[in-house]
Amino acid sequence: MAETTRRFGVGYALAPKKQQSFIQDSLVNLASERGIDLVRIDADKPLVEQGPFDCVLHKLCGEDWKNQLEEYSAKNPSTLVIDSLEAIEKLHNRISMLEVVNELEIEAETESFGIPKQIVIYESEKLLDPSSWGEGVEFPVIAKPLVADGSAKSHKMSLVFNREGLKKLKPPIVLQEFVNHGGVIFKVYVVGDHVTCVKRKSLPDVSEERLRSLEGSLSFSQVSNLSTHERDDGKYYKLMDLEEAEMPPESFITDIARGLRRATKLHLFNFDVIRDTRIGNRYLVIDINYFPGYAKMPSYETVLTDFLWDVLNKKETDCVIFRSLVVRNKQGS
Ligand SMILES: O=P(O)(O)O[C@@H]1[C@@H](OP(=O)(O)O)[C@H](OP(=O)(O)O)[C@H](O)[C@H](OP(=O)(O)O)[C@H]1OP(=O)(O)O
Ligand SMILES: Nc1ncnc2c1ncn2[C@@H]1O[C@H](COP(=O)(O)OP(=O)(O)O)[C@@H](O)[C@H]1O
Ligand SMILES: [Mg+2]
Ligand SMILES: [Mg+2]
């Protein structure tokens, strides 16, 4: 009789744009060859009526999805949910998102890391009165919406040069010190224990002259995702050549990634890092994103398939050990 190998079902619940970029034939086929079937979850139908799934991957917003997932987990406690709603929610607020960075303890010989100085402002009066902000946050600042829920609105930012630029902002808003970083940002993709760091173009440095200019602020959205044409239209000036930018030390970045993975309890995320040009070997984490655009990561199909294979087979082994312990206990009693 032919031996049947165990196949695993992984349900995915993703917004249409995300589904299009992430669920490519190359990923589906590779996963299938390794015994993993990727199955679309229909968010318009009750989740409990779909599956059963060994694992659920998800990036959807809203109370309805949250309730559906909680109900499904209660009825199917052995299904792995990647990742937990509670852990993801911490990333939906730009203050709680970066709090974990300050909790990390990493030993490095010459490098250091942290986050830029930042405050959250809820009232317009406070916003327009920089003397009430307390110590530390000085112009130029980046004004970021407090909520980071993936909506277009949550990515709309302003680089604010002076008081004049504050007038256009609407609280609740996070004012984060803009740190000159040579126009290059490092994006660190994490998939379980796998870490990949790539460089992308960022906002150019701000000169003293620019700070004194009459223009109060500059609005932008998702700079590192802009096309070359959009970046070169004069608005973002001439940007530096990415090729020349030196990468941060790999082991240092991997340590931060592993630390963040443990502290956030997340398996699938990326974070943006800049190198402070004033100090040189100081790195600042400015953003953490849940389930980012993995299709842009080199060999994403292999990395994701290996990850799923590992978590599913670990789950299977844990179940076998658990079942044999139950049998042994019953025999013993
Ligand atoms: O769409 P992509 O591939 O550009 O991915 C976006 C990410 O780009 P990145 O992988 O960092 O270059 C993007 O990261 P950045 O904003 O560029 O730091 C976000 O993760 C975005 O998700 P959300 O809108 O914050 O929920 C991600 O958008 P979704 O695909 O989740 O809508
Ligand atoms: N503190 C900062 N100093 C310098 N540049 C920054 C800072 N914060 C953000 N940026 C620039 O703005 C971009 C968008 O900010 P980010 O916090 O990553 O928002 P998003 O969630 O929309 O990606 C970054 O990719 C980077 O180019
Ligand atoms: Mg970002
Ligand atoms: Mg982000």
C-alpha cells in the first residue's frame, strides 16, 4: 500500500491588494510541493464554516474579523493563528509600536540603537505651542498619524520645519524628531527566525538653510515605495545613490530583529531603521509593520515556505508528544 504523507492546510485572509502581491503561483506551487496547501479564506463567509485549517495567516482590519477569528480559535484550539490579534494591535499605534525597542537588551561593540525622540499630541492648543512639548523634541520633526492601521490616511506624513508648518496638522498626532540619515533607509524583513535587510531610498537630509526657509512643511506618503519617476519630480530633491550606502553590520541587525521578535511575540513583520549621520554608528528604529510586502524580499517563496513547514511540523511533533503523554498517564492510572 502506498504511504500517504501528511498534508497541511493553511488558510489566508488578506485584503485584495495584499493577496495579489503575496499569493503568487511561485509561492503556492513551492508550498504545495512541500505538502502545504494555501487556501483562501472568504472574509464574507463565517470563518467557522471554512477549513479546517492547521494554520491561519491573516492581515485584515475591523471588529468583525477579530470576532470571527476568536470564535474560530475557541472552536479549533489546535489551529495556529499567525499572528495573535493582541500582538498585532500593538503595532497599530505609533507610540506602543516603538516602546518594545527601548526594552531590548543587546550587546554590541561599537553600535548603539534606540528610537528618535517623540511625543504624542491630542489637543490643537498644545500642538501650536512648542514650549509645552517638554524636553527634547525640536524642529525639524516628522508628524505621523498616531494610528497606524494600514489605511492611506495612516501613511500621510509631514516633514515640519518650523512653527508655521504646525498649523496644517490635525491631532492626535505623533511628532518625531527628524534625524538626518543620508537619504537611505534599511528595511529589515523578519519571517520567524529568518532575517533579511535591504536598503531603500528615504527622505533627504534637512539642511540648516532649509530650516530657515519660509516653507513650513512638506507632505509625503510612503517614500520608500515611490517610483523613481515620482521621487525625481523635484519635490524630493536629488536623492543619493543607493549603491554607495554601506549596510549596517548583519549580526547587529539580526540581534535587534530576534529581540523584537521575542518582545513583540510576532513572527511576520518588518522594521525600518535609519543611521544617524551625526553619530555614524547609532541606529534608530522608526517604524514596525505587520505582514509587510514580502514579495519584494529576495527568495520570498523559499523563506515563507520554510517558515510554514517549520511551524507546522513543530506543531505536529508537539501534538504527538502530547498524545503519547496522555496515553502513558492513562495507562499509569
Ligand atoms: O504593499 P507593499 O508591498 O508595499 O507593503 C507595504 C509595506 O511596504 P514594505 O514591505 O515595507 O516596502 C509597508 O511598509 P512601509 O509603510 O513602507 O514602512 C507597510 O507594511 C504596508 O502595510 P500597512 O499599509 O502599514 O498595513 C504594506 O502594505 P500592504 O501590502 O500590507 O497593504
Ligand atoms: N524620525 C525620522 N527621521 C528621518 N526620517 C524619517 C523619520 N521617520 C520617518 N522617516 C521617513 O519617513 C518615511 C515614512 O515613515 P514611517 O514611520 O516609516 O511611516 P510608514 O508607516 O508610512 O512607512 C520613512 O520611510 C523615512 O523615509
Ligand atoms: Mg515605514
Ligand atoms: Mg509603517
